[in-house]
Amino acid sequence: MSIEFNSQIESYLNGFEEFKKNDHFNEIDEIAELRKNAIGKFAELGFPSLRDEDWRFTNINPISKGNFRINGIGNGIDTDTIKTFIFNELDTYLLVFVNGKFVNELSDINDIPDGVTISSLSVAKDESRELLSENIGKFLNFETEAFNALNTSFFEDGLFIHVPDSVTVSKPVHALYITHDDENSLANPRNLIIMGSNSNLKVIEHYVSTSNDAYLSNVVSEVYVGENSELEHYLLEFESKKAFNISTLRVQQEKYSNIKSHSILFGGAIVRNNVHPVLAGEGGNSLINGLYMSNGRQHMDNFMRVEHASPHCDSRQIYNGVLDDSSRGVFHGRIIVHEGAVKTDAKQTNRNLLLSDTAQIDTKPQLEIYNDDVKCTHGATIGQMDENAIFYLQSRGIPKKEAKTIMVKGFTGESFSNMTLEPLRNYLEKLADDWFLSRKEG
């Protein structure tokens, strides 16, 4: 199956009719109806533009005017290639997706705890049909979000996890998405995570490429966190520097649940990272933590929407950016405190370090508060290297480049310090150090 798309919305409508002929998810009536509504909404919305307030800092013309295709190819990679993308000293359940399709022979998901399901969405279609049909699309907004509607229309596979009540999954789940020799492709990974009460889980979503091709990854991750449960979620975006990555993490939190969301962005030509937790139950806690490092002409847009819908909930947004060359970053953070969400404690922080005179950052922290009895703060900073601090370190015998490295390490360290998976944290810290050391001094 190969379906071609061009800049005309009509091509997506025609492609959807072709896609349906081989869509095994249409066996599930709820998903068939969901897709029908989604493609209709996508046709109505079209791709967002600079006229849309939530997209006014990000020009996606290279996407909306581009030519893409959905392919039926899902392999062509050996185990040696996989080894270059896994993390040393970190034992995980590994699920490998190549060009958007699950590859069982490259994955390792043995010895799963009793009652827990860790599989692909294509497998869950047969083995966990009721859970899938009841939960997919339940909380996701595609009525006003075009890329969510596009994903819902065309998703083929992705990660599926179900953790029942009172179960701790001791090993992290590593979902590795590899784009391999698939230029101009369109992949729509759909991840669905369902956690019962008093459960515990760590998940790593990891997006990479074996070449420097241009393609579009349009990702949606839906997460339900039951009462008194804990989730730590990592999004690692290390794709081709010519690729486009649009990702949405939608989390529904019940009473006394606790989530930690970490987003690390290094790759991509245009990246849009949407994180949207809703604290729907009393006493919930949410940490939204991220680091974006860009150079060349990369564009990285972070759109945060944290909703406090119940009393006595806490949230923290901590996003740091390091920008070099002519790259551009965006932080658009919004905290919404609904009526009745008394005793809300919310804080939002965005810090940006510009390493060149041509790098740009647009930052827009926002508060929407419909309550009096709350504590909410927000703030943003933008700056360059402190020459006095560099001189101080040099006066202590530290070479200038090493002095700058120390300063950048201190800046990025806040983001890494919030991560509990030490081997992964060490890997990411080294990656950030190497990124800075490899740059050309302006």
C-alpha cells in the first residue's frame, strides 16, 4: 500500500478512501466512526497557519505545501542498527517500530508482569479490543487540532500499554521509532497508555532516523493515569535535521496521581511539541519538564497547556532552551485554573540561552484563572553567555571553551536533574555536552 498526498486537502480525503480498503482497525466500529469524524474535521480545519493564534510563531508551509506518502514498508533494519539506539546499562522492555510499523523480531518484551499488557496497537486490536475501543480518542481533542485529526484518520500502529490496579512495572518501556530510507513519508504513530489505580510505570518514546531524509512524523500519545498512580514519561526527539515532527501528549489524571513528563528535542527541521495534562482529580501533581537544543535553521515550538480542573493540585512547568546559529525556539505555555479548582499551586518557568546573535526565541507564558484561592506564577528569561562569569573561570586557569561548556552544563543540568532514570540521564547529559563541543564558535 502506498498512498500519495499533495498540498491539496482533497488529496487527503481521496487518500483516506484508499486507506480504508486496507485498514484492519475498521473491524472495530468505534474506531471506524472515530476515523470518519476525524477526517471530516481535518477537511474542515485544514492545516494551521500563522493566522491561528496558537501557531502564530511557527510557519508550517513546508508541511502543508509538501508532498508525502504512506508506505506499507516496515522493516529493512538489522539488530546491529538497533544497538546504536538503545541505552547502555538500562534494562527495558523494547518495542521497535520501523517506518511506523511494529517489528516483533527486533523487539524484546519478554517476562511481562502478570496482568500487564505491553504490545503494539496492531496486536492490541485483536488481544485487547475492548480496552482499545473504549479508550482510544476518549480525551483527545481533534475538533480544533488538525494534526490530531490527521493522526486519528491515518494511524496504523503504535505502543499499547495497560497496567492494572496495584501493579508496579519495574522496567521502563522503550518504544523506539526508526525512520529508515523513507524520504517524504508520512507516519502517524498512535500510543495508548492506560493505568489503573495505585500503579507505577516509566515509558520512553524515542524517535530517530538512519538517514538525513525529509519526512513527517505526526505522533499522538494518549495517557490515562488512575487514582494514586505514578507515570514518568520521556519524549526523545532525535530525528533527521530535515524531518518534521509534530507530537501531542494528552494526559488525563485522576485523584492523587503523579506524572513527570520530560521532553528532549535535538532533531528535526520543524518540531512542534504539544503537552496537555488535565488534573481531573483532587490532589494531582504534574511536572512538565523539557530541554530543546537547536542549531542551523532548526525551528522548535513547545506548546504547553496544563489544566487544573480539581482542587488541591500542583503543577510545575520547567522548560529550558539553548539556541545557536539562526535557529528559532518557541515556548507557549498556558496554565488554566477552572472554577472550583481551589488551592491550586502552579508555577511556570521558561529560560533560554542564545549562543549567537542570529538565534531567536519567542516566549509567551500565560495564566487563565477562574478562581481566587490559588497560587500561580510564571516567568521567562532570555540571555546570552555571561562574559564576566567566563572571565572569572578563565582567571582560575580554565580554558575559555571549557569555561563555556561548564556554563552550558549548569544551564541544562536543571532539566536533567528532574529525571529519575540515571543511565538515561547520563546518556542525555553526554549528548548535550557533545552537541555544544561540536559547535563552531561564532
